[in-house]
Amino acid sequence: MSAANDTKVNYEVFLLTGIPGQEHIHIWISIPMCLMYVISIVGNSVIFFIITTDPSLHEPMYILLSMLSVTDICLSISTMPTILGLYLFNSREISLNACFAQLFFIHSLSLIESSMLLLMAFDRFVAICIPLRYASILTPPRAAKMGLMFVLRSVALVFPVPLLLKRHQFCRANILSHSYCLHQDAMKMACSDITVNSVYGLSVKLLTVGLDSLLIFLTYVMILKTVLSIASPTGSLKALNTCVSHLCAVLLFYTPEIGLSVIHRFGNSSSHMLQILLSYVYLMVPPLMNPVVYSVKSTHLRARIVRVFIK
């Protein structure tokens, strides 16, 4: 009787959501998504292959770019099963453990990407502001060690998130807002107090993405100050030109990332379609555009890629 009178249902699965009201064209939406995934994975794989196999590209900037490419590949792979499964086969169900595993990889890889962008900003700062000491400050082994340190930082900070979620029972409406799992979305399904999850998630976001974006901003303030002090306009433009691709990558990553976090936590009255649009931009556009941006702006890298395909 007590079980029959209990109105709380402990859900064992979550239901993923595509684009509400557009279910009849999900199969057509899947076509550009498949193309985006293919281009992202192939493009980043080519860049990683070129950098690792060409000794002339074993420099700090390209080592960090190769780590960014690996991160983008893993990020695409972590979201592809649920997104394409939903749009191609209408597969909406995902178990709790699979959801927690997916959100762990999505959040940890997002933090790693933020860290790589910060290290690449530091690389540009040293190259422009103190060029004579560049070779001694940022050696290739040191750049690789710094990248590995930030990878471990991201994994360690996100590791408690699925453990905190597993403490809860999920007895509210089990329909997620997206076609993949995010911590801020999944924790709202819990039927117990989620203050710890919310505070921890927000703290991690502020100490990683928030701090990284602030440091990148301050780095570019110092770079701009140095560039403006260069007497030759040609020299100033040449120095700024080396930062264009990195600035594009920063804007592509941080704009939807910060916007989606703000909407999830404080924008309950915002348009649901805006949340969906930002969520796809956040996860699919940076891995798609980063190889394009760096291939176009880096003459050295572009020449190596052309040479490989001509062969």
C-alpha cells in the first residue's frame, strides 16, 4: 500500500529532446549534422596527423594546436551517439549511468579546450611581448607538460560531478532539454536537494572557464599594449595577424559556452529554442571551425596539408 500511495517514481532512464515541434524533419536535420561531424573529425585528425609526423611543426604553438585537435575529436565523439541516434533513429532513451558518463566527458573536454585556449594565449603573449626569451621560456617539452597538467586539472575537477548526481533519486519529469546530457540539465531532474551539485558546478565553472577567459582577456590587453608601442604599422599588423586565428577560436568557444551556462542557471524565462540553438553551437561549431580557421591563417600548416594531399 505504501508503494502504491507513493507518488514519486524513481526513473531509470532520461528522455532526450531534439527540436520540439520539428520531429517530422529530424531525418533531414540529421544530414547537415552528419556532415558537420565528418568534417570535424576528419579535419582535426588531419591537423593532428600533420603536426605529429612533421618534425618542422614540433613547436609549442603547433603542439598546443594538436592537443586542441584531439580534444575536439573526443568532444565530437562524446556527443555523436546520442545526437545522431535521436535524429536518425528517434532513439530518445538514455540510462542514468550512460548519461552521467556522457556529461563527465562533455564537461571535462570542455574544460580541457578552455585550458588549451589559455595556453595558446600565453604562447602568443610570450612570442609578441618577450620574443627574445620565447625559445627558453616555452620549449616544446614544457608546452606538452603544461597541457598535460591542465588535462589532469580538468578531469580531477569534473570527476566528482557524476558521483554527486548518483546520490540522488530522479523522480521528476525525466525529459532533458537537449539531445545529450549536461550536468546543469540532469541535476534539475532530482527529487532531493541539489544545492551541493549547483554550488560545486558553478564553482568549477568559475574557477576554470571563468578564470581562463579572464586571463585570456588580460593577456590580450598586454599584447595589444605591446603591439601599439611598435613604431612600424607594418610590424604591428604582422604581430596582430598571428593572433587572429586564436581570437576566432576563443570567440567560437566562449560565446556559446558562457551564454548556455547563464541561460541554464538564470534564464528560466528565456526561449527554449534559443537554448537548443546555443547548445548545438556550443558543442558542434568549435570542433568544426577550429581546423578551418587555423588551416587558413597558418601558412606553414596549410602548406604541409596541401603537400600531403598532393602526394
